[in-house]
Amino acid sequence: MQINRENQMIRIPLQWLTACVLGALIAAPSIALAETPKQPNIVLLISDDDDYEHFGFMGSKIAHTPTLDKLAAAGTLFTTAYCPAAVCRPSLASILAGRLPHQHGIYSNRIVSRSLGKDSITLNPNGSLPNRLKDAGYATFISGKYWEGDPQAMGFTHGDMETKSFSSFVRKGQEELFRFIDDQRDSNPMFIWWAPKLPHSPHNPAQKYFERFENAEIPIPSFYSGDREKYVNEMRKFYAMGTWFDDGVAQLIAKLKAAGEYEDTLFLFYIDNGYTYGLPAKSSPTDKGLRTPLFVTWPGQVPAGKRIDSLNYALDLHATALDYAGVEVPTDIASKSLRPQIEGEVKEHEVIYGSVHARLVAFYKRDSSIKRSAQRDLFALVARTQRWKYILYTQDLTEENDAYIGVGHNLSDPVRRRKGEQELFDLDADPYEQSNLALSAEHREQVAQFQAGVLDWWKRTGGGPLNVATGSRGITSPSTRKSKTTERGR
């Protein structure tokens, strides 16, 4: 190589220059592949007491959810997942803990201490999602629905530290959250627990939301035979509450875009438990009580427009958040990251399982001296494949224990079952679980297999011993539903 010092011209031999260029071209792809995006902001969007069918992205022609529809389309949609519980508190606690309700102990909305006579038991904060993210450098914000004691101990660094905003967050604004976003922009990644009490009752939508549905045509489903006018009125308000939730998400997205944070934000969505009119839903083992869609959206990082219809668990949002944040997912929790499915390594669950517990343990036969336990307060175990749904009742559902069990009766008949009763539904032909096939001789072996599988799942995942007599044909009992006479371990 020669250098002309007079004019500082550099003359480089052609062979040497060619080698350098080729070397750079070869190295460039490996450099690009090594680059990883920075830790994303994570927003966990939690819909409260909603119907899995009440979204445009789930095919509804009535629901008005344009923001959620766009957000779901911009990411990967999971259409068929099960909530950790059919009622809000244990479902939310499971997302915080990454464990099943009977594993972490918060399996009911109200849990009474024998010594104190009040709801004194909260979730252990060790290893909680916000604590793990805080340890990884996140600023963590709590907003809306939250039950589990001191938010700071749970790992939240900002937000409603007195947790008084169950009903006010989003309904009355998001100013504190928006200040948090301004304060943290361009500094710490943010984790936002976004959980307004919407569309949860009271169903009292603002007029601007109700107007859209005031004259909407609401079809009467075949399973409903009650007061038609009341059904239509309630459903109109219900849809309007969903639009209120959607508008709250729109305001949040607008703020993130204005702060320059939208492109760096991972959105996770689920319903904490089901709710509807005309069918048993909240706190029940039906799909209307347990089923939720999920979506995972991160602009430019998560495949857009991808739809996964196979069975999944909403509990997996805990591990998914950790995975995308670059935090190692513990091997001893029940939650597993959805990222492999999102990125193409599809591992379908042939069957998923769940448990449903009494909602209000405080009302257990009016006797708070009886020791509480997850197995004592369990009343149903559930197994589901793409086509079939199986339910095993582990205690009686009677008029005497209505307050304890707490199954919602929203324009539907009370649920009455007997301990040991089994149900089997063909969801392809009977998506609303109206015709019980468990007593049919042709399904005897199938029922026995489901029974063995769900009892094994309960035991494998730490469930205590159950005192319930079962049989492949089930037990006949009064039922609000018609009866035809003719995985992975977590």
C-alpha cells in the first residue's frame, strides 16, 4: 500500500480491497442476525367479564371493537384458549404467579381465614410477573382490577398503590398512566397492568357508546326462551360496554404513539373470565365461563395476521411476557411461552384441562370453622379437545349452596348438579353445551378416558385427594340442559 504524503492520497492494491469488501459482505448478514430488539414495553390488556364472541376479530357482526380488531390483526391471534379460572380474582392471580389456582392457593374470589373471619389471604409475591420484570429493569405500573395486597410487594413501582381504582380506571380516565408514560419514555422499558373494570357490571355505558347499539338488531339465540325484550336490552348494554373498553385501548395507543413508544410495545390480551346472558357463564365450567381469545402483538417483531385455532392456555401469557422481555422463564411454573407457536414451531395440545372452584368460600354453609382447601372448594373438573367437552362435578350444586358456589344466573336457570355427575358435549354440533351425551352407551369409553385424564391432570398438578364416586355413564339428576339417553402436564 502506498501513501502520497503531499496530498494524503491512499493507493490500495486491488487484491487487498477486494478481499476487504468480500469479507464485509460475508460478515454483514451475521451481524444483522445478531442484532436483537431492545426490551419491549409490555402492556397486558385484561378484559373483565366478557364474552369470547363479542369482538370483531372473533367474527362478531354486532360488536364494535375497531381498535382491538386492528391490534389483533397486527399480531398473532389465538382463538381458543382457557382462562386459569372462571372468575376474576384467581384468574388474575394466576397470570401474576404463572401457576394454576390450586397451586398458588388463590382459587376463589373470597377466601376466609378461620382466625380472622375475613378475607385475609393474598398471593405470595415471590416470583410474580411484575417482580421478575422489575428485576430486569422495567418500570411497572398497576391500574384497575387488582386484589392481591400491597402492589409494591407484588413488584409494581408506579400507579394506584392503594388499589382504589377498580371502577374508576378508564371509566374516569387514564391520566396517571399517561403521566407515567411521559416520565418513563426513552428511559426504562414499561410494564403496564391495564385492567379496567370493563365491560364488567354495572352495565351503565356512557350514552355515546350506547347510541351505537340502541336500535341494533339483536338475534335471540335458540337456547333462550325467557323475556325477549329484557334479553335484547341487556345485550345492547353489554355490547356498549365492550365498545367502552375498546375506546380505552384506543386512547392508550394514541398516547404511546405520541410518546414515540408504540413501535417498541408488546401487547398481550385476554379475558379474565367469561360472561354472557341466557347461559351459565361466570364461575361455571361452560365454555362461556372459561374460554377466551388471546393475541400477542408487537409491530415488526411478531408475525402479523397469523391465526392459531388450536387449543391453548391463557396462563401462558405470564411466560410469554418474560420470554419477549429477555427474562429466563422458570422451569418450575405452569406457564409456558407462546413464542414457539408464534414463530412457527406449532405444538398443538390435543386436550386442555381446567378446574372450577366455589366463588365465595366465605359462604361455605355459613360455617367459617371448616378448614379451606383447593380440593374441598373444587366443584368441577373440565377437559376439552377441539371437538369434545367433558365435565366432572365433584360436589353438589343445590339451592342451599348457591351463595357458596356462586355460578351467575344472568337470564338463565340455576345450575343444579349432583356430585359425581358427568357431562359430555359435541362442540361441533352443540357449541353452547345443551345436549349431554355422557349417558349414551356409544360414548361410554370416551367418557371413561376423559374422566381418567382429568383426574390424572388434577393429581399431576398438585391437586389434593378427591372424594367423588364416578362412573363412565355419569349420574342422572335434574338438569337445565337437555340429556340424550340414546397435554401437557401443568
